Amino acid sequence: RSILDNGNGKIQIYNIAHKKFHYLIFKDTGSGSKNIDLINLFKGFYTTKDYGVGLGLFFCKNIIADFDGEIKIESKHKKYFRVSIKLPIIN
């Protein structure tokens, strides 16, 4: 596990290996996101910012899916934000 602390919050980065899959997990102790945002985060052209076009997570989800993987986001407002990426192990 890696833990980064900038004084305002912590970011944990770690992986979990299973027989068929690897999970790469990013979790922070920041402000989290409102539940309504989680519904739309992977839609193309959706953004919560004043800049950008909202394609980053849309492309990530599609590329990970092309490798038979999954990306999930979980958040508790004002507590944490977690991104889990699941990819198959290739032998």
C-alpha cells in the first residue's frame, strides 16, 4: 500500500491479486461526491468542472471494458472517494 498525505487528506493506492483478476484501488479521504454525480460520471461529455469536456472517465471505462475489465466508483459525501479497477490476469 502507498499512502500519500498532503495535509488536507490522504490518498491510498493498493492492489489486490486473485487467481483470475487484479484489482487496483485508489481511495482518498477528501470531500467525496454527491450521489447524483456517481450516476453520470461515466457518461460522455458529463463534467462537474468549469473546464474540460467530460471524456476522461468515459474513455477509461471503454478501454478497461475492451480488456474485459471493470471500473467502479464509490463515494460517501464528505468522507471518501474510491475508484476500483478490475482487470483479468493474462497467462
